[in-house]
Amino acid sequence: MGNYLVAMEAAWLVRDVDAIDDAIGVAVSEAGKRLNSEDMDYVEVEVGATGCPACGEPFDSAFVAAETALVGLALEMEVFNADGEEHASRIAKSEVGGALRDVPLSVVEIIEVPEDE
């Protein structure tokens, strides 16, 4: 049994916004509220980063068109006592997916965390 840090990305839709900063603020706030209402304050929520296709520099994962935004959120949570990476991934997706119903979610990275001795 091991402990794992599971990083996920979610696609969050925000309606009636004009600016990317507003869309990011609304997306992070709404996701945080839904997670906290399920007593999941142990899930870290922040805006994701996307690499520029031309230069490779990261920028905020958000796009606004027709007053509707698609914001990529980065979510992280630590999973304790999992049988392996696949088990940790399933646990994280189940926990977060239950609170963020109807939000596309995928695991992007799993890191084994050494146990404190």
C-alpha cells in the first residue's frame, strides 16, 4: 500500500463572461464551492497551463468566444493506502468526479509520495 499525489485536469464551462480573467475566477470559485460543499477541501484547485504551440511557454488554459469560456482547471489530491497507481487514479476520479458531476475529468499525472517514517 502506498500514498500517491494524483493530478487531474477538468474542463469547466463558464457562460456570460467577456474577459479571460473573469472566466478563470468564476471557474475556480465554482469548482471550489462544489468541492467544499462535499467536505473535499483537501483537493487543490487552480487554473491549468497550456503550452504555446509556437514558443512552448505556458499560459493560462482558458478560451473565451461568444461570451462563453472553456477553462482548464488543474486539480490535485493525495490518495492514501492505494494498491498502486491505477488504484490511486480510480479513487481520485471517483472522489472528485462525484463532487463535480457532468465535468469532464482526466488524470494527467500520478506521483508516489514516500511515507514518513
